Amino acid sequence: MKVKVAVLQYDVPEESDTSFKKLNEMILQAGWAGARLIVAPETAVGEVGELKEKDIDYFSRLAEIAKKHSVFLATSFYTKKDGKFYNQGHIISPEGKSVVSHRKMYPAKPEIENIGVVAGSSLEVKKTEIGKLGMLICKDGFNKYSHFLYDKFNSLGIEIICIPTWSIGWKEMNTEEYVKALYVYGAFTSRSFILMSGNLNMSFNSYGRSLIVSPIKGILKEGSSNHKEILYEELDLDEVAKARKFDSWWQPKKKIDIE
């Protein structure tokens, strides 16, 4: 099966209503190009300050956008439940339903210290009309525990992992290539396609570099570090089956015990 996807890369507005307007504009463009699955940056909508002051349902507004454009939409936003804050991700169907829900498992230090974000602890894989979908959020995909997450996804038979991100680089240390390498490694380890979207907010050291990665061919598309872009690709999900069939043939059957 083949499915056309789009990965959005742009400067996410800080004000809530403006962020929804911008996302809608980008999805309109991607939808016109025929994309069925669209991945937006991490926390692409909403505003932390407004969330702290009152209870707000950002999901319903996202669901309306997905329904309006008849697309699967993946992104995250901050949410509050029982007094706790989460970086909450969803993959939303064209019917406006959440088919995958994911709470960021490894929040960044500023999220913990400035917002009080609490870590999630589960992975979901859901079979849909466009393949078996799952989700990670930003740091979930490039820390020392990421291997185990990708390996788990492999065992669950995933085909596409959507990864909204905020930034892959810092001024203090050029980490862009390091982070990119771990997402590529993730595609090979999970034996699935990875769709990674990046933000371009330079005031927060956010440097794009969005990716579409194949489990066989590696990087198919890569965004720039400073331009608004939409990356498009038609994914052939047969590559996932081929990769796993090859693994079952050549991988060793057991681990060697090291003395």
C-alpha cells in the first residue's frame, strides 16, 4: 500500500488563536497537494499561560481542522488533567477521532522546571486505513532509552511513527547531526517510516531540519534549518514488510553473553 504524507516545518506562533490559524493554513496547502497524513511541529497549537489560567479544550479545535480537510493530523499540545500538566500528542483521523494518543515520555528540562510537565509511560499502535500508526514526541526519539522504544514499536508491527518536535539543536553545542542520526537509527530499528516535523522559532533555538526516513533507504527528505517548508513523500508500506522479512533471516537468534 502507498500513502502520501506531508511534514510541516514553520515558525509556530506563540499566541493561541494565531497558532490554530497558521496550522490551518499549512494543512490547507498540504491537503491540496494530496497528503493523507500530515505531521505538524510539537506543541503547534495552544498557549501555556492561557492553559494555566483556565480549562481549555484544544483537541476539539484540532479535530475540526482534521475533519475540515479530511486528513490524518499528528501534533501535540500542553494539557492539564487533575492538576497535572502533560505534553499531549494525538494522531487525529479525518472523522475527528483520536486514533493514537501519546504523552511525551521524556520531557525536556525546561518543560519540567517551568511548566511542571509530567512524563507519560505508554506506547500505542493503531491499525488505520493508511497503515499502523504510532507516535513519539521530540526527545522521546533521541535519548539513551530511545532504542527500547523503537524496538518495542518493531515488536508491535508499526509502519509509520509520527514525531512532532520543537528543536533538534542548541547554540551551546551543535547537536543537529547527532539528533538526526538517532531518528534515522530509529527508522532502521523500528523497521518503520519516521515522519519528524520541526519548528523554526529561532528565538528558542529551534532549527527545523524536518525528516522523512525510510526503514530501508534512510533519509528520503530533509528540511532546511531556516525556511518554512512542507516535505512530501509517497510512502510504500511494502518496504516495512520487506525490512522485517530480511531481519528474520539475517539477525542472530540469541544474544552472546559477554564475559
